[in-house]
Amino acid sequence: MASMVCRISSITERLSLDDLFASRQPLEVELGSGDGSFLAQYAALHPQHNFIGVERLLGRLRKLDRKAQRAGLKNLRLIRLEASYALEYLLPQGSIRALHVYFPDPWPKRRHHKNRLINKHFTEVAYRALESGGVIYLRTDDCDYFGQIVEVFRETKEYRAVETPAQLSEIKTDFECEFHKRGIATRLAAYQRD
């Protein structure tokens, strides 16, 4: 089976979903796919949706690619790029049914908080990328970052807090499994755009 990793011909033009997938289906995107422990499972459970995994680290992307090929997934494509850039400049506007962001780098030092993915700008960019009624699903183990996430979305009138479906929260990432072994809790949040 061919690699799921997409070669991007331009980093200034939006992706054509028709070129990426054989059929039009609702699109879900995971920003920062890591080793793909979540995305490979979730895409297999939902063949009626298309999925894009965005990851900048090549080793992680290759690991996810192998998992997807072994599972015979035809509804998954992978992009090697910074998550924020892909969301803002490459993913077609109004095209995403669900956006998954699990355990983004917390940048724990106060002076580095400006580097965090989830901030006011993220809510604006995600709003444009999501279809009407689209949802952002978030997970983190970092209390401070979770507080920031909740505050950012509380101040954004274009979203409302919703519950994360049980079926979705039951699928764990490798990071999450490691954290749970060490007794570190996962904090979940979900926000639906109007």
C-alpha cells in the first residue's frame, strides 16, 4: 500500500480535498498527531469520515504511516508541517467537522507561554477552518494550560462548551496512557462553533 504521507506542492495554496481523498466525506483533523495512537484507531472506527493528521516530526509521522498502512486505512492522509501553519494557511476554510488537539506542548515556562498553540488567534483561525457546527476537542495533562484554554474559549463568543462523547474520550493516546500510569489526570474540553 502507498504511503499516507502527502507531498505538498505548495505551502501557500490551500489543499484540495478532492485530490487527497477518493470520496467526499466529513473531514476531521488532528493537529499534532504524535505517533498516531489515537488517529489510527479513530479513523478505523469511522470509515465514513476522512481524516488528516498534521505532525511536524518525521519519525512520528512515519510511525503513524506504518500503523495506517497495516490497518489498510483509505480515509487517512498525513501532512508534515507545523500545526498552526497548516490550520491557518493550508486546510480549506469551512471544511472541518472536528478538530482534535491532544496534549499540545504546554510550554511550561511563563516566558514561553506565547508559543502555546491554543490562544485567541487559534480560536479565530479554527473558526474559519471549521464548518458551521464543527467542534474542537482538546486534551491536556497540564493544569495551567487547561486553565488558559478554558479562559480563551470563555472569552470567545463564537463557541459554546459541549461534552466530549464517551466513545471519543475512551480512545487514549500513547501520551495519555503514560500519564495515567503515573497517576496524572487528563483534562478534557470541547467547543462547538456557531
